[in-house]
Amino acid sequence: MTRSITRSSRLLASLLLVVFTVMLAGVQPASAQTGADIAASIAGNRQVRIGENITYTITGTNVGDEVATGVVLSGWGPDWFGESTIDCLTGTPGEGGCIYGDVQPGASVSMTITLKATAGNKRERHMYELGWATATNDVNPANDEARIDVIMTGPCRGCPN
């Protein structure tokens, strides 16, 4: 008696071969990977009047299952923002950001950036603020950047139409 293989049987056999090959190679699915993973988030007001200050909080959270080492938070705002101050809260001020050292799994560290909203033209009314959280042993750098979009309102002296 002859047995024929149907398409679904071939597909199942191919899938099993792929799974077996991956297992032999030692590759783990993403959910099973371990390590430190520092993830960035940013919070603050999404609207500010020109001439007023706006404050953003940048947070780095270790969403991994190992201690994140060499953790640094930093932020960026467009050049047309005026005066700015950075508060490292529990960290140490460093060039362009704050240094936190080790962060335990599930723990977070934060910094604040306060900027004065200024605008030289209408294009500068819509902007964004960026924040970064990095660690020397981060296994997932894809979540190290956070962004918040902001609209500036109010009079703009000398703005072209």
C-alpha cells in the first residue's frame, strides 16, 4: 500500500524541520531571551505657549531580568528652545544627560529637562522632544528612544507668514 503526502502534511513536515533546525542552532524565541533591557519613555505637556517653560520627564526602566549596567539618560530639544535645565534627580550629571550606574530588573530612573519655548517662525510651532535610555549591557536597543510631539501656541514676534 502506498501513502501519499498531502500539502498540509508537507507543510507540517517543513515546519517541524525548521523548528528542529532552530533548536539545534541554540536560538531562543524572543520571549525566552534573557538579559538587561533598559527602555525609554518620556512624559510632559504636549502643548506650551511661546515664552513659557515646559518640563519633560525622561524615564529609563529595566524591563529585562538582569541588572542593567552603565545606565545613562539623555534628552534633546530643538535648537530654537531657549534656556534649559537638567535635573538628574538621583543620578550624576554628565555630558548631555545623567549617569545612573546599575539599575535592577523592574526598577526605573528618571531625569527632567525644563526648556523655554521660543519660536522664530511658523515652522517651529510643531516640534518634538527626544529622550534616550542606554545601558552598556542592553540586549534590546530598539526601545532606547522615546519621543513626544509638542505644539507651541501664542504670539510669534517677527514670524513670516
